[in-house]
Amino acid sequence: MMDAMNLQIMPYQSMDLAKKVEALSNQMDSKKIKSEDPSGVEKACTDMESLFIFYLLKEMRATIPKDGYLGGGKGEEIYTSMLDSQLAKELAAERGIGLSPLLSESLTRKENNASGIIEKK
């Protein structure tokens, strides 16, 4: 099974976003991240935010026209992909774009609601 670290180390592989999100979701399920372990939830949410920022950067870079004379070819694509991946990890770890706290709050609320339903029955 692919874990979140592999997703961030090898961003230039030709995996689509749905597969990466599914792999991150499977990782969360396999580790049974609960609200009792807030650091695990926060790390998973930061990883998801990093993945989102990476794809945001990738799509923004795709809008820039390629110049035939100075284009770097496949090497440039790999380098910029790795640069975007590292930039996304650092942005998500420092301040982010606000997605991680929202996801964390939503997951914690969902977990609390699920445990409240189970306790009532």
C-alpha cells in the first residue's frame, strides 16, 4: 500500500489525484486515526492540504505557455514537479491556506458525532 510519504516524495509519477486521495484515505483508515490522537489527525490534514497545494501549483504552472527555444523538456518538468512538491509541503507545514484546520475540525466533529450516536444506542 502507498503511504502519504510516497505521495510527496515522488510527485512526478503519473498518478492522478483520485488515486492519491484514495491512498491517503486508506492510510487514515488503516491507522484508525481517532480524535483521541489529535497529532495524527492534524498530520493527515496537513498532508491533504499539501497535496491540494501541489495540484494547485501544478495546474497554475500548466497555464504558462511553453517556449520552444528555451524549453527544458522532460528534465524541466521533473524538476518543477519536485520544486512544487517541496514548496507545497513547506507551505502546508508553516501556515498553509487554511484547509488543514477546516479538515481537522470536520473530522473531529464527525468522530464525536459518530461516537455520540453509538453511545446513545
